[in-house]
Amino acid sequence: MPGVTAPADPRAAWALPALGELPRTADLEPLVTRVLAPNASGMTLDGTNTYVVGAPGSGQAVLVDPGPDDAAHLAAVEAALAARGARCAAVLVTHHHGDHSEAALPWGAHFGAP
């Protein structure tokens, strides 16, 4: 159509690391820490993003998309919780794909969280 242009995509200006260079753990916001699971693939790219979400000083956090049931990943998530001085209050999944949900039940049991 004449005179119609696509809007600019703000993601084009983001300074993102190249594939394979994401840090394993990153504080994204005061409320959110991302822990990258060690399951890199064509579908997960650098790995599944697991999020530790909680208000600083609250003593609790929610895990979102725990990812694979992997001992090293669990240790990294436990370290992120400890850095926040928080316990896991709940484990949530955004959808049923195994790379997001595999650890939900075992980690819920591990942390004593729904």
C-alpha cells in the first residue's frame, strides 16, 4: 500500500550477546533473576530461561519455567535463591513443553512448594 510503512522494531536496538554467550545467571530487574539451564539446542538456543521472581527482602520467590530436572541447574537456581535470601514459595510453568516443565514436580517436592 502506498504511504504505509511498518513500525520500527525496538528489539533491533537491543544489545544482545551472541548465541552461546549468555551468562548462566543474570539479575534482569530488582525482582527478577534469570538462570540459564544447561540444555542448549536448536530449540532452546543457549538454554531454557528459568526465572527467580521475588521482591527483595521478602524472603521468598517464585520459580517460573524450572526447565530440565538437572542437578547442575538446580544448584544454580538454589544459588540464585540464596543470593536473594529467599526460599522457593511456588514453582510455575508457562506451558507444557518439557524444556520448561520437566523439573516442576520434582523441584516442587524438593522445595516443599506447590
